[in-house]
Amino acid sequence: MDLVEGLPTGLGVVTDNFFTSISLAEMLKKKNMTLLGTLRKNRVEVPKEVLPNKHRKIHSSMFLQADDVTLVSYVPKKKKAVVLLSTEHHDKTCAGKKDDYKPQMILDYNKTKGGVDSVDQMVAHFSSKRSTRRWPVAYFMTLLDIGGLNAYVVYSESQKAKPKRSDFLESLCLELVKEYAQNCRPETLHANNATMNNLVVGATNLEKVVRKEETTRGKCVGCDTFTRSICHRCSKRVCIEHGKKVSMCSACLDKK
């Protein structure tokens, strides 16, 4: 409701399943606005009849109406169902192609929400998200993903050549950690400041070496244990036991 504050009345609001609900439709109706959006199947207002089941035919639609609210359940695949809610559509019109015969509600939704769904799909292909129970971390990782996509769009529009998004994001990550890597681990990088400042889009030989050292495993200098940890002083492999839990081999630790 805060997002539509100040907008003229008589408009149609299209939302995804995060926002769509009967209560939102009623509040928008008081402002003379309509609502169209996908509905989560675990909501209380969704009846069991419209949920996915193996007995429903593919490309079939089920319509439910109550007052000014219309609910449709469309089966795109076997044992799948897409549920939409609308206060704008009040009939059972289906105008899709002959092979799918989608309801008009879904066609109108795809015209208006296609951009947001495309962004979600593109972000999912190259995502920095990891499993976490802390919502600030999940929120921050989402900002990183969307910010990386926006930066790629701006860069592609300003340049004649359009690079691969994976190469662009890789170069963007290197640029963000460049100053930190120079100050913390110069022995591992094996590069001076001039070389690091000349990084361009794409993986260079330097980047491949750094990535190999950080991701591959090797034997510890004190035993036969395979580890990814590297001594900060001599850049040799060191396990937790011989590294004294500080990522530095015993020999370098004694010298210190």
C-alpha cells in the first residue's frame, strides 16, 4: 500500500506471490484499484481443489469466483499448477495458443510481470547466495546479485562489445577484492601494483594461478594431510594441527 500511495485511482496493480492476497485485493478495491498476481498455494484462502494433483489434465483451467475476486488454477505440466488471483477479470476467457490454451489472466500477467521474472531467472544463474538462517545476510547477498546484474546491463549498453555475464561478474569480483588482496596476501598473488591495476574483463594467467592455489588441495608440510590452507609467510600448505589454527606453518611461527 505504501508503493501505490500517491498514484491516481483506477489503475491495475500486478504483483507476484509475495504480495498477492485477498486482504490486499480488498484494500486496493477501496482505492478503486484492481489486483492481478500469482498466489502461493499454502495460503489459507486457496482451496484444495485448485492445488496440483495427478488427476487433472495438462493445459486445463479451473475458475473460482467469489464476489469480485476471480481465482484460476492452470496446469502447465503434469502434477503442476499455477494459481492466480484477479479482481480485474470476471469471466473464463482463454485466449492462449491451441497447444496450451492459457487463460487471459495468465497472458495479461506475463505481459506485465515478464521483466521481474526475467531478472529473477538471470540472477539465479549466477548467484552469490548461500544457505543461511540470518536474514541480513540473505538480504545482503540478494543486493549483490541484483547489483551485479544492473552493473552488467549498464556496462553492456555503454560498450559496443557485449561480454559474457560470467566474465563480467568475475572481473567485477576481482576489482572489488583487489585492494584487500594486495594488502593481505602479496606473496600469494605474485604481482605488483601495476599488474593488478591492469586487470580487464576476462581471466588472465595471474587470475588462474591465484584461483588454482586457493581452490586446489595439497599435502601439508608437516604431514600427509591434504589441505587448502596456505601459510601467510612462505605460501606452503599447512593443516590445522601444524598451522596452530592461525594459517601459518610451524617453521614460520617459530621464526616469528
